[in-house]
Amino acid sequence: MEFLFILVIAVVIITLAIRNLYYICQPNEVLIFAGTTRWVPALGRRVGYRLVKGGSSLRMPLFERVLRLDLTNMIIELKVVGAYSKGGIPLKVEGVANIKIAGEEPIIHNAIERLLGKTRDEIQRIAKETLEGNLRGVLASLTPQQVNEDKLAFVRSLQDEAEEDLGKLGLVLDTLQIQNISDDVGYLDSLGRKQRAELLRDARIAEAQAQAQAAIQAAENARLTTFAQLDAEMQIIQAEVQRRIRDAVTRREALVAEVQAEVGAQLARTQADLAVQRERIAQVRQQLQADVVAPAEARCQQEMEAAQAAAAQIVEDGKALVEGMRQLAMTWQRAGAHARQIFLLQKLEPLLQALAATVPPVQVERVTVLDPASATSTAAWWEQVRAATGIDLKQLLPQKSPPPES
């Protein structure tokens, strides 16, 4: 019995010891076993704790102490009053943010070093002050119109601005919603009135455009109806035209057949007349051969013979002339130096006869011999003869020999 009692007590003690040393980590928390050091690759240095997330581990007695870090969301109500926007307009912004402690490395190490041991209220206060500071910084870079009209862009800018600062604290911004944006000077109200006026204007423009579109559509419908009617009329006209074309084609075929028959008859008559005309052509050709061609050939032959005879006479005359010229040239050569004078004397006789023939008959009653004083008149007569005939009678007279030189 004593052994059994001791065994039970030992089991109870071991169970209590294990219960006090064995820790189970919930899904929404991180267990931090402080007291032992280890190397953290994400930080590049050694830290004096180890992390357990989503599992369980035993604490080394006397050497480690276990701390819990809650990872559940914390709701923070943001309210910024008198935050000056770009342009100097003070704004009042209200919103809600959901933040939590980062559960992933390496950001969780920042949370362990900065937030471990703090209460949730203290963590919420730190996160709220950080977000409000970031909110004021973002408002200073945006105009009231940008903040009011594009809240999504405003929230994205705020998230980008707060991400780095919250990350240094080991916090993560899950969601951020801007609930209200207002100001004490009525600037946004005036913008709202302006927007309402613009909306009213746009509504009127849209209504006018709708009416215009309706009118355009009605006109388009009327146009389509008219086109449909015209199309129907065109089809009727085309059918009538096709009918007329068929009638015309039928009549054309009849006319073509009639014309072909007439042309065939004319062709037959023409072919019949063609043989008669050929016989006439042969008869006319024979008559022309007898009446025109044969006499013309005969005359041509006669004229050719006459021309040959005339050409022979011309050739003989030419030969005689050549022979006479040759004989004259030979005689001229044989005459020597006096050949020119003899030739001129031969030509002078007929010339003098021609000149004498131009003088009318004169009855000479008396002949008077001139003395040497009339030599001048004689010389003038010689010049007249030379000018009229080109013959110098002085050269034809015998020249006196010059006296011998002493």
C-alpha cells in the first residue's frame, strides 16, 4: 500500500510538474520562451528568447520564463480635428482601423522588443497616436477635394504612410475605413453644393441628351421606315423592269429571227448575183484587154521603138559632134599660133553678114576717101564693133614688125 501511495504521489507530482512546464500555443497567440539565446537568420543576430507559434513546447525550469503575445485584432477609433490639408483648410477626419501584432518574422521581433509586457490598452494608444500622426501627414499632402472625392486613394496613401511606422513597432494594419470628413469653415459643404449643382447640371444634360437621343432614334426609325418603303417600291420597280426586260428580250428574239431571215434572203440573192457579176467582170476584163490594153501595149511598143530610133540618132549625132570636135582640135593643134586668128576670121564673116543685113539698102551716089584725119572716126567704129560683138578688129589686122634694134 505504501508503495502504491508513493507511486500515485509521484505520478501526481510528475503530472503537476509537466503541467507547469508544458505549454500549448493557441492559434491567435505567440509563446515566447525567454532565457535562452539562439541565432535568428532573419535578424542576422542572436536573441535571448525563442518563439513558439501554433504548437506546444516544454519550458526549461529555472532557465526559461514563458510570456504570451496576443495576436488578435484591436479596433482603434481615429479622430483628427484641425488637421490642415493642402491649401490651408482645417479638416476633421473620423475613421476606424483594425490592427494587430505581426505574427510573422522578422516584424514579430520588433513587437517582442517594443510591446512585450504592455497591456492592450497601451498598445492601442501607441497605434492610435501613430495612425493619427500619419493621418495628419497624409492630409497635409492632399487637397480637400482629393480627400473627399477619392477616399480609396486617400486610404491607400494612409496605409502606405503608416505601414513603415507600424512595422517598426511590430504592428500590422489590417483594415482602415474613413467614416467622415468635415471642416468647420464650410469648405466641403460648398464643394458639396457645387457637386450637387454639377450633378443637377449633369442630370439635366443627361435628360436633354436622352431626349435628343430619343428624337434621333425616332428620326432613325422614321428613316428606316422610309427606307423600307423605298426598298419595297424599288423591289416592285425592279420586278416591273425585269418583266419589261423579258418582254423586250422576247420581242428582240423575234425581231432578230425576222432580221436573220431577211438577211438570209438577201445573202442568197447576193450569192446568186455574185456569179452573174463574176461573168460580167470576166467579160469586161476581156473587152478591156481587147479595146484598151492591147492598143495601149501596141502604142507603147511603137513609142519604145521610136524612142530607141531617136536615141540612136542622138547617139550618132553625138558621135559626129565628138568626131568634129576632135578634128577641130587636131586642126587647131596643126594651125599652131595663128589658129585663134583663123577661127575668129571664119566666125567674122557670118557676123558681118548679119550686121550688114540690119542696115537698110543705101544707094551710093558718091564715095569720098577720108584723109588720115578721119582716123579718129574709124577708131570709134572699131570700138563700137568690139562693144557689140566682142571682136577686136585691130588684133585681126596684120601687125607691123618693129624696127630692128641698132
